[in-house]
Amino acid sequence: MRVFCYNRFMNLPWRLAFRRVGEMALIVAIGGAFGLAANRIAKKPLPLWTPLPDRQEQREPLAQVVKDLPRSSLPTVDCDTLRQLRDDPSTLVLDARLDAAYRQGHIPGAVSLPVVEFFVKFADLRARIAAAGLVIVYCIDPACPDGRSLGDLLQAQGIRKVMLFDGGIEEWRRRGYELAVE
């Protein structure tokens, strides 16, 4: 009967192989370090990686389009006038906020057209927007640029009767007017 012997087990060839693999890994690591150092001090170093695109660069096309638009002075409408105008069937109210914010509460009768999704959603709403006698756009509050940007984008698409509700949903809420929730 054979008895297990620890010394015989530890002297098997696979242990020697693991030692050799470790030595090779050390040699490769040292060679890589020397290669990186040499590349770093070279007059024309090789590009080793390309930086990941910045999130700001991903938004650049829309930001560039909005920036390049001629800045029109959109006529503004106050809260009480908007309340009266939205009851007119020829008036279309557009919410420039994101869909999630729109679903949490919006001016009754308003249609969601987030400025960040303008080029995706405008095609579906083009006929409805063109048929409207007056289009009123709004965002969160006067500090939010999306309402004005949406108005500028609409004017660039040939929609001329565009007004801005500058107070936004915050003024509507502050006045105690009803909100529609989806």
C-alpha cells in the first residue's frame, strides 16, 4: 500500500513548470516596463491608446446645431395668457423637457418634444406642428435654455408662429394651475 508523501508530491515536474511560468511573466513585465519607458522618452512616441470620447463630445452635434442657429427673439407669453390660449384648438403647447419629467406633470394638452430628441421626434409631429396656428414652447423655468432652443429649432424648420412661455412649469405650478400626469 502506498502512503501519500508530501515531499514526493511537492517535487513533481508541474511545480517546476509553474516556477518557470512565473519567471517568464517577470521577464515579460520587466521588458514591457522598459518598452514603455523608452516610448515615453522617444522624440516621436507611438500612440499606445486613444482616449475615450467625452460625454460632452457625444452631445456635440445637437449642441452645435443649437449654437449655430440664428438667435431669434422669441416672443414670450405670460402664464395667464397661456392658460387662455391653450384652450384654442389652433394652439399647440410643446414641452421641451425630458419624457420622464413630462410624465411626472405637464401643462394639460401639452405634447412632449424634448429638445435633446428633436431630430428623432420632430418627423412624427411635423404635420401637427405645421397645422397649428400658434406653437407655444416651455421648459422648467426662465433659467432653462431648452424652451428657447426648441423654439429656435422649430423656426429653423420653417415654423414661424412660435412663442415662449418663459416661466415654465414652475411658474404654472406656483400659480396653482392644474397639471396633467401620465
